[in-house]
Amino acid sequence: MKIACFCSEFPPLRERSLGVYAREMSRKLLEVGHEVTVFTTNPAGSFLSTEMWKGIEVRRPELIDIRDMIPMFVSSDLMRSNYDLHVFSDMVSYNILASGQLINQLVFEEKREFDIISAHNSDAILAGIAVKRQLDIPLIFHVHSTERIRGTGRGSITIESIERRGLEVSDAIIVPSYAVQEELLRMGLKEEERKKIFVCWDGVDAQTYAPSNSDEALILELRERYGINEGDPMILYIGDFSPSENIEALIKAMPDVINEFPRSKLVLLSENVLPTELKGKIESELRGNVIVRTEYVTEIEKIAHYVAADVAVFPSTWKPFGRACTEAMACSTPVVVGAQGISGLREQIVSSGEGHCGYHVNPYDPKDVAWGIKNILRDPDHTKILGENARKRVLAEFTWDKCIERTIPIYENVLQNYVK
């Protein structure tokens, strides 16, 4: 297959979950013999407009600033939502220019052919819709999240309408968890749209994220830096400090944990700044037991954090799928996850019985979060078994090879049954 992929994130941009997904899936598609051309963004014109990246053709159209035009075409709800006008105008510009480059330059001028389009999330689906209409080739809509999930009460009707049109027009819809599938079904999809939804769990590079890749000297250095002595329990959170990540519940859970494990240390690792009120609570009540580090760390250092930790905790109130959770599991670290609301984390962690690898908790109840942490810390032998089971589950379900095995048949089936 010759695949045109529209995705707003791709290397060498600093990689968030979407960028990691696009990178790894493009590489896997290439490995099994498919051709991939990626159309992505080029912030401030910082990167090459066209390049071959590890065998993948990457195109980054130079954006046009259309901020002054946007208010004439969008409803006022966009101005009241979480969206920044500049961000939205860049999104529209990217979609128009990327789809135009594919249609006019690659297809009409260079006479190239493409079999299928993949578009990722609302910020790339407009390009996919335009190409499908112009070239009459099938469109796969990868919905990694939705505006209703991200918006947390302040989402945009405009963005929701864009997503809704993508769901209608696309020939297949791929989501990273049953939680996202359920959210789409709550949007009132028609029967034919419901049948187009397929769940393909995301993956992780389990060869890179592995206990065998840990640097013992670096682990000792980290524990010394954080004041974690031998035998002190280390609790880890890696991620951002957005409201949905619910760090407040984890911080509020710590007094309960400390009551039973006085020497326990919680390490919060993020590139974001911790909200002032939470920082104040730590300084006044939890000084010495909670360490906050806000800076970028390398992948090898991140792996060292996972391996050093006794438990990783992600008390999210919504999470389509947990990249950091999967990385921790791959490093044989047991995990406590928020399991209410829209929670792909709930699908990742087996909370009891065969394959038990962590605990589900109520993210809105700090005592329940503390309960999950304490259950893991109480028995080191049990902790080891949970960690081993976590890695086994990753190898069985959450590698990029597994993800591509589930994804390619969907593409092939769509292409085979597409009627022009």
C-alpha cells in the first residue's frame, strides 16, 4: 500500500504520545513493505520542508498566518473554549496546505498514486476529508482522543463538528482503547458509523523500555539526588500536570501512605510547572517526602526512573491510553491507575487474578489512591511478581508489532472493499 499520512506531530519535534505513535507506526509499515508519506507541521519553519527520515518521506508545508480571517468563519464558541486562535488558524492552514501539496504537486504534477489516507485526530482530519473528496480514495480516521475528552467542560463545538464530519466521511475509525470507542458511541453515531470503529491498543518499544536497559550507576545517582536511601520506597509519577492527570489526588494520598511508610518518597517528574497551590501544600506538609523535578530528561534517564521505582502511579480522571503507564509496565514496574471515567488505563492494568500487575483505584478519592500504593509497597515479593506480570502483559498486548498486526488488516480490508 502507498499511504498518505496526515499527523500534526512527527520527529524531530519533541515527541508527545501522538508523535511517538506516528513515528513507530510509520516505521513498522515501512518494515512490512508499505510506502508512507507523512504530512506534518513545521513550527516557525524550523525544519526541512521535505526530507527522507529513516526511509519515510516527510513533508512539512510552510504555514500561512490566517489569524485575521478565522473570526469571520468560526462560531464564537471557539473564542470561549480552550483553543488559542493562533493554534486554530495554524491547524486550518496546515490542513489546507498539506492536502493541497498532496493533490496538486504529488498527484497532479508528479503523477504519483496513493492507495489510502490516514488522518490523526481533529487537527489533521480536514486534510484527509479534502483528499478523499478530490482523489476518491479511502480514508482511515485515527481518533486518539476527542474534543469532549480533552475539553473537560471547555471544549469547542467547532472542533467537535470537525470530528463529527470525519467520523461520517471516513471508511474506518481506529481508536486506542475501548474507553474511546465508548465515548464515540455516546456521540450518537449512526449504525453504519458504529460498524466502522476498531480498537487497536497503542504500543511501546519493549526492547528499549526494559529492566535490562537500566543503568545501575544512574539509578544510584538518581536515588542520591532525591534523597532516597536504600530500602526507602520510591513512588513515581511521570507526565504533565494538567487537571485531568489529577496530581492533586496523588499528593493528597501521600499523608496516608507516609503514615504506614514514613520513609517513602514520591517523585513527580514533568516538563511542566507544578500549580502554585500544590507546590505550597508540598512545602508546608510534605517536605522531604515529595520531590518535584520539572525539566526534560533523556530516554535513558526516564527508563532509570521507572526501574528505580517500586510503584508508578497515574491517577488520571481521563486517559484514552497511557503511554507512560505502558513504559512503566515494560520496565517491570507495578502500576496504580485511575479507573473511572474515560480510562484506557483500566484496560492496560490487570487488577486481580491471573496476570495481576497493578491496581485500579477511584481517582477522585485520595484514600483509594493511597490504598493502591500501600498494597504494592507492603510485600516486596508480591511487588516483584506484579512487575514481572506487567512486562509480560506488555509483550503480549502492547508492543508496536502487536499494534501493526491489528492495524494493517483494517487498512487492507478497507482498500479491498472500497467502492468508488
